[in-house]
Amino acid sequence: MGMHPPPHATPPCFAEMDELQALLESGHAHFQSRVVCHSTHRGQRFPVITAQLGSDDPQAPAIGFFGGIHGLERIGTQVVLHYMRALLARLQWDESLHQQLQSVRLVFMPIVNPVGMWAGTRANGQGVDLMRNAPQQADARVPFLAGGQRVGPWLPWYCGRPGAPMEAESAALVQVVAEELASRPFSLALDCHSGYGFGDSIWFPYARTRQMMAHLPEMYALKMMLAQSHPHHGYSFEPQSRQYLSHGDLWDHAYDQVPGGNIFLPMTLELGSWLWIRKNPWQLFSRQGIFNPVKTHRTRRVLRRHASLLDFLTRAAFGAPRWLPRADRRERLLAYAADHWNPHVPG
């Protein structure tokens, strides 16, 4: 039986939190859930909830799905909740899914920043941008403001006070990654966001430097598998540094904490919000509309489109022993990847 979150004062509700609670209630026989911290704002306490599904073997491969780090970007949370809902429905009849879950662990953290989602803000209740809140600094110039700033929370992209501990929500995410993902021989993560752009992107570390990550051959192998199994997927797939550098990136920090010998491949899905704005320019006059589709049929289309990516990554985690590169092949893939993602060529 799944573990229910402990009792807590009932905070103001919003649709995504209501859906998450309903999913965990209806799926209590499958999901194990817990409250990893509370997000606070003006006396209100919101639970930050994780849910797990699948193998209890600490050596089993795992994949984590995250959303809602930026409260304004509700569509990322909705993508994760849509996948959780689909899995719960399939567990009623899909024998192959039951067999798969005997050998792989799934971890969900759909609403990392519940205060931001309730209030309709990018930052948390303290005005901190959680994606700029890790302690490391970029090793080269970052974009003004957008790369992270410590002037104050009245400006966007605030990293927090110099030398201050990480925010509760950021620290909880890093802890979940360390305990549930990076402690295993192999794991993946997908963090769902929306942002400016006419295309959808998959970014991976680093954001703080143009140096390449240690597991570049593995990331390149994953990219090629996606291209071969979904040849018309339409995602750009590259290090974030090819777009811009930033201070305090959470996934850079989580990746750098991985124990030696383990493989952890974190990715960020950036949904191109200008696709929706181009079709409905009136969205520009709404804070929510800048980052989310506002038409119901477009939201449904987004959820359908990206479900195949989440399913692909789950299968990739399950099948990791079959595709992870070894020895000579890894050296060849490193050469191909370095040439493909030349760090000296802007994205």
C-alpha cells in the first residue's frame, strides 16, 4: 500500500494540486507518496509531494519526472500529471507495464514550487527563482538578469542571498535526486518547463560552463535512439550552454553530486510557448498565456504530443543494459558527440 502524505493544515487549493492529490488517492495501491518539505508564503504551508512507482531494488535503473519549478509554467506540471494518469489507467490491464515496473523505478515530483503555481509567479514565496538557486556560479558571462542575479527579489531570476542555504524546495529536489536517482548505477531525469521559442527543446548540463559533461557519450547515444525510434520528434537536443549560460542551475548542481561510477542523465524539456502565441496573439496580454496554451484543444494537443517522449525515456531506463555504450564504442561516441555539440560554436 502507498504511503499517504502526513496531515497538514489545508492550504488554498489550485487545480494541479487537486489533481495530484486525487491521483495519489485513486492510485494508493501502486504509488508510494510522501511530503518532502513544505513551501511557505504569508503563513500558508503547501506540501511538496513526491510519488514513486515500480521496483524497490536500489540497484534497479530509475527515471524521475519533475515539473512546476517555475510556478507560471503550469503546462510542465500538466505533462507530468498526464503521464501519471495514463500509467495508472494502464496498470488496470497492461501486463507488459507490470513486468516493466518489476525492473525499473519511476519517481514523480510534479509540483516543485506549489506557492508559485498557486500565486501565478515564476519564483517561490520568497521571490527566489528555484532554477537559479544552486550555489555554483557560471564560469563566463551570463545574460543580464536572465542568467541569474542577486540584486533582490523585486527583479526576476533572483538567485537568493549570497551564501544563504538553498531554498527548501530546491534542497528537496536535490535530496530526492540524490536518494532516488543518482544513488543508482543508472538513472535519468526529465524536468518539464515552458519558455520562449518556436520549437521544443531538450537541454542537458551544463548551464554554467561550455565544457562538456562527463557522460556525453551516453547522452549522445540517447539522442540517437530518440531520433531512430521517433524520427519526426521535432525536438532540438543539446547542452543548455549552446543557448546561454546561467548561475545556480539546479540540474548542474544535482549532476555534479553524483557518486563516482554511477551514470545520471538529467534533461530539461523546454516547450516552445511562441507556438501557442503565434496562433493566439491575445495570450501576450496574460501572464499565464505567455507560458501556457490557454485554449483547451491546444493543451490537449501538447499533452498528447509529449506523452511519447516520457514513455520513450521510461523504456530507455528499463532497457539501459542493452544500449549503454562500453569500451571502444564509448570512445567513438565521445568523438561523434564532441563534433556534433562543438562547445565553441554558438547554438
